[in-house]
Amino acid sequence: MNDDTHTVLSRRELILTFGTMSAGLIISPHLTFGQDAKAPAKIGVIGSGKIGGTVGKLWVRAGHQVFFSSRHPEELKEMVAGLGPSARAGTVEEAIAFGDAILLAVPYKAYPQLGQDYAKALAGKVVLDAGNATVARDGQELVSEVQQNGIGRTSAKYFPGAKIVRAFNTLGYTVLAREAHRQGDPLAIPIAGDDKDAVATAAALVRDAGFEPVIVGGLDRAKEFQMGAPGYGQIVPASELKKKLGLSG
């Protein structure tokens, strides 16, 4: 796979290239590829509200280890207790240290401060970026930056060194909870990133959550499924999403 191949990553391709999906294998500088085919992934969730909590729960049910975090980790105890030993909760620092991959699911207005506080710790890690920028919540300045530069490049600016992959930003948490592992063609989740290994990792995690990843391209193309763009809010299978975005294959 190269940057010019904008396609749905097939299950066969993932198996041949990155190991079986059931392995929950994460490619990162902190994990040795292929040593234990049954080892679950270790995922840190920054922001364990509606999106972070929903997707994190899907990963726990898929057999992964998930560390949920928020500004008030004590409020996560009840949720974690109901998920069993593969789930735990704590601070953002603990979640970053724990995870070989990170799900970032906080209001976009928090990105500048989070970047100041944690960009160094996130450097080199795969970061699935699920944030969206809205004027009412995040302010006109950030929204203008996103509109001018694209949300992929904007996120990368605030977290330099992280392997950003845009994912899980296009649909509400109720849709994600309802449609995961649905019968028939799985629901499409568009993803975009510049690092091909990080994109493959994100694609595997999208599949494990119960959806079909559609690789749109690099971070520059993440603007095609940011809020207000054609790929945003599409509750469709991969074949239909690809048509809407003009992707081949």
C-alpha cells in the first residue's frame, strides 16, 4: 500500500500485511511486531465521553485493553467496573503511557492546551483523532484555522511528532453504538493519515470496533470528511462512501 492507493483496506490485505484482526496487533515503536499473535492491543483514550466511551467499549468487547481517561477519572469508575478487567481508568498521563495507540476524543478547543501539555509524550504514537471544530463550542479562531488549513493539518500542528490518523469523527455516538458489527455490509468509517503504518493500525482498530475503514488519503484529504464536507455524517457502507468521495476501487 502506498500514498497513492486510496481504497478500502480489505481483510485479506490486513491479514497478509499486519497479522490477523483477532490478534489486535498494534504497530508502534513500543511493540514488537509478531511476537505474540494473541496479544491484545493496548489503547489509551483521551476524553472518555460519548465518542471516546462508546468506541473504547467496542474495543474492550473486541478483546483489547483500554485505558480510559478524563479530567475527572473518578467519574469513570462505574463505567470501567462494568467492562471487566480489560478496562481501567485514570489520568491523561497514565492513558498516554499505557497506550500503544491513542484515541483523542475531546472538544477541539482543548487541542492547543493538550498539545502544550502532552505533545512530547504523544510523539511517535499512533493517535486516532476524532475531534471536530464548531464555532459555538470551540470558537471562531480555531474554526477559521480548520477551514483554512484543513482539520488534519491543524491537528498535526498541535501534536507535532504524533502519527495522526483522522478517524471516528463523522458519526454520532448513538450511530456508532447501534451500527457496530451490523448485519450485511459494515458501516464505513473514513480515515486519513500520512504515516502508512499508522493508517494500517487505525484501519485494524476500525475493523475491530465493528466498521469498515475507507482510506481517503493523507492528512490533506481529511478535509473531505470534516464537518460540512461531503464525507461527513454519511451512514453508508464503504462502497457508497467511496462513490461520494470519488475514490476508486
